[in-house]
Amino acid sequence: MRMYVLLIFTAILLSFSTAYYAINLSNKSSASISEIEEIQKYKKEFYKQGHPILEIDLSSMYPSRLFSQLLQPQNVFAREAKTVKTYFSKSCNNTFERMSKLYFDKSETWEDFRCNRITRLPPGFFENAPLVHETGVSYAFLAFLSGREPFFTHEWVRNNLNLFHMYELEELPPKSLEGNFKILSQLNKNELEALVKGSNYILTNDYLLVRNRKKFNVTYKIFTKLEFEQYLKEKIFYLRPYEEGAQCFYREDHFCWEKDDRTLVQIFMQSSIVVFGGSLVVLLLIAVILYRKIKQQGFEEERKKHALRVLTHELRTPIANLMLQVEQINKQSDLIPASILEEFLKMEGEVYRLKRLAEKSTSYLQTNDGKSLLAITLQEVPSVNELIIDMIHDYTEKGVGFTASPTDGPFRMDVYWYGICVKNLLENAFHHGKSPVMVKWTLVNDELTLTVTDAGVCPYKNLEEILSSDRTGKNSRGLGLGMSIVQKIMQEMDGKLSYQQTPTTFSLFLRNK
């Protein structure tokens, strides 16, 4: 039974520990110094081994400080159709109240052009400062929105791409874009800001931009994101764009490095599911085996009880016949020779003992309260000394010696079951021990102590070994079974059995009821 309980506990512990470690393994943590160094190593290896599709040189695309205003983040008005239509449908009689002296000449020329007071813009109009209208929109983009020739053509736009603000590139027709400007048109506002600020790495939906530091120019090598992901496929890290407020294993600029433990976690989770399922199967098997074991034990108990019932029932008839014959012989006891009469009296005692055994077995079979194994019947004994002397009387001829209690008195006990214990100890002493066999009892403070001592050598060190020999058969020759019976009887009577190896001594302790 203990083994089944241990197996059940182990399976439950295994199941929950597996789930616990699987959950902990899936939790993210911060990168250590060694992991950061490993990330840097991956970047350097890819930078050397990768195949860039383009190289962006902002210094060549926007060659002077004049063009720097096209790179700076500005509050560019939304390019909604309604807003643009409102701007171009504005009255031409009014001028801008916020127009400064610096912007007056170029903006006035633009207003004349917008209001059709002139049909052409002067040469170099778009290249001269300022490049951005005070609304925040580049003059080149305003010209494109005007829809006049040649500003709406793909050729004019393609030839003047570096005159548009970086934020405006995404609004231009794809056919008008080429090279680096086409890449820039695919970047969002945050990615463009990171580019202008000179971030080391910029990760977009399609590209990875890696800064190539030189003395004067700021250039970026452009790799496809697919190539970088293929490179990282067999590594333990992967990239994703940084999201404000989201947990990040290691943040670098505008993206996060994450530890690629997804495969490991999936494998572990799958194995955890297998282990957990296996644990449930083990629990089920244990439950089935335990149920069958309990059922089998119940069947064996019932079978033994049935055999005892049959035996007790069958013994009634011969015992009754023996009792009848004994009574008939007793009526003619005066005719029996003295030499035979003594043997007859012994036989009569054994017959009455057999009768009591059958009665006690019947009472035992009728005990089904689940709290006791025996039907204990207490009776008042006037004298302890007389009772025990009577119990050991049949063994005096075998040479048993005894020391009666110096203090005698009444005692309340089950005489039959106590006599079984005393006779078992004496039988064991004569069968397994050596003479002389001594019986000693004392009655002190309503506690009866009886000891049986012999001169033999018992191989067992303690009572537990003797009781276990009942199950293992280890050189027992019946000793373990007798002691097991005595122990159970004493426990039912709230008593105690003890053992001492040298000299071989068994003791019974019982309190007055």
C-alpha cells in the first residue's frame, strides 16, 4: 500500500513540476552581458557576410546645409484631399500675415504663380533658399500638387527628388521613385527620424539599414530583412520592431533583440504535455491496480471469513457429540480406574477449551463494527494469582517455574483472550527456546505485568523483526505468526507486548478495566 501511495505522490509531483518549469521557461528575462556580446558578434558577422542591395549616402543626396531643412522633422500638414483643395482654392487677393522678409520674395513669386499672375517660375526657383514653404511643405511638392506641367510628370519628379521633403516621398507616384529615394519612401516617420539622427541600425518591414561610419559622410548599407532573418534562423536570437511599453529582451535603437527560445519552449512544452499525459496514465494505472488490489484483499478476507464460518459450523456437531460423551462418562466416573481418570479429566478440559474456541470464533465473525478485530468480553477476576496459576497449570509438568505477584487482588479483563496470549508465549518458549522457562507476574497500581523468560538464544534483535518474519518466513518456524497474534490481541485489549533479546523475554502489560 505504501508503494502505491509513493507512486501516486511521485506522479503528481512530476506533473506539477513539469508544468511549473515549462511556464518559467517561457517567461522572458533581460539579456546578460555575455548575451549582448553574442548579439554584437552576430551583427558584425552579418555585416561582413551579407549582400547589401543599396547604400544610402545622405550627404550626397542632400549635399549642403540648404538641403538639411528637407531632413528635419516638421509639422507638415496632412495631405488630405480636402486640405489640399482648400489651400489651392484660397483667395489670391490676400497675402500671408506671417510672411517674413526672408520668405517674401520667393513666397510672393509662388503666390503669383499659384494665382496665375505668372505662367512660369524663374530658373533655379526650386534650388534657391528657402526650399520649404512656410506651411511646412516643400516648394517642389506644392508644384507637384498644383497639377501643372511639367511638375506632375514622372520625369520632372524623378529629376528633382532631392528637392522634396523626406516625409513627402511616400506621397509621390511609385513610378517616379528610384534608387535610394524609393527606399526612403518606404520608411515611416519614426524610421526617417532614426535615419537622420544616425541610429546604428534601423529595422523596417522590408529592410535592415546598418550605418557605415566614415569620417565625414553618414552612409547606410541596406539589406533585405529576409536575408537577415535567414541568417538569424539558426541563431538563438531574432529581431522585431520596438513597441513602446512592450517587454524587450534587449533593446537597441528602434528594435528589440529577443531570445529565440520559442523552439526550445515548444519542444519542452510538447515534452511536458507528454510527461503530464504519461503521469496521468501512470496515475490511472496505479488507481486501477490499487482498486484491483483492494478488491482482491477484500475477496481474500471474505474467503477467509467464509472458511472460518464453515469450519466453525462444522465443528459444532463433533464438539456437541464430544460434550455429550464426556457428560455420559462423567455419570459413570466411579467405574473408571484412577489411572485412566486423570487422563480423562485432561481430555475433558481440552474438549471444553475447544468449545470455548468455537464460541469465540463465532463471536469474532459477528463483529462488524469496523473498530475492533475481536469481541472483547470483560469479566471480574477475584484473584490474579489464582487465574494465572490456573492458566499455566498444564505447563507445570513440562517444568515451567513461576513467581507469583506479592500483591494480589481483583482484575477486570477478557480471561479467554488473555489466556490465549499467555499460552502462546509459553508454547513459543518451549518450542523455540530452552529450559528453564520462568513465568513472573506483578500487580502494581492496577497494572498487570507478566513476563515469560527462557534460556534459549533468539536471533531477532527487536519485536519488529519477529513480526516481519510472519510475512517473510525468515527462519521463523511459526514464531512470527504466534507473536503477531499476541500483539493484535493485546492491542485490542489496550495492552502492550514487549521483547528483550538477552535473556529471551516476552512481556505483557495490561491495565485494569
